[in-house]
Amino acid sequence: MTRTLISSGSNFERQIGYSRAVVDGDWVFVSGTTGFDYTTMTIADDVVAQTEQCLKNIAAALHQAGASMADVVRVTYVLPERDDFEKCWPILGRYLGDVRPAAMMLVAGLSDPRMKIEIEVTARKHA
């Protein structure tokens, strides 16, 4: 089995010691991903906009790994504010509504107070 590391280009990956995603055989493990736009290193104030950017970032990592959102089998959502989750549902449904992976939502603090959501996925290529 080949292990491949996928990078977003963020300096945090090398500094902290993690990869945006790790490919291990048919499995793709995407790290917790926030709503930062990696090209500008900016983040929107709105949880809905952050959710959209999270999923764009995840889709890009999956694409680099040879997978897609259709291959997602598990998703974890982390939000500091429980009441924000329902606002995200239309965006989540657009990206994952047909896929319907196993899911869990947690309420917890995130490392930067500007972050309103973090999403982690596991995918199996051509699931």
C-alpha cells in the first residue's frame, strides 16, 4: 500500500506536523478543515460562507487524492455555537445530500475565534 500526503500549501501543515489529507490505499482521510480561503488566507465572518469554503477546500483535497465528494463515507462537524449548525444545512445538503455519509456534529471551541465551523471527512475512492 502506498501512503500519499496531500497539502493545501498552508504553512500550518509543516509547522504543526499534519497533512490536509492522507491517502492510504483506497482510503482518503481529510483533516479538520476550516473556512479559510488558502489562496488569500482570509476567512469570512459568516458561518454559511465558511461552510461553503470548508467544503470547497475538502473537495480540492479529495480531487488531489483522486476522489470526490461522492466518495465521502464519514463526516464530522465541529461548531463552537450549536445554533449555527442549522444555518449550514442547505450548503451541507448541496454537497452531501445525495451521498448521505455517516455523520456526527460536536460543539467545541476551535483554535481561532474567527472560525465558526470545522469539517473532517473520510472517503473511500469509488465508494
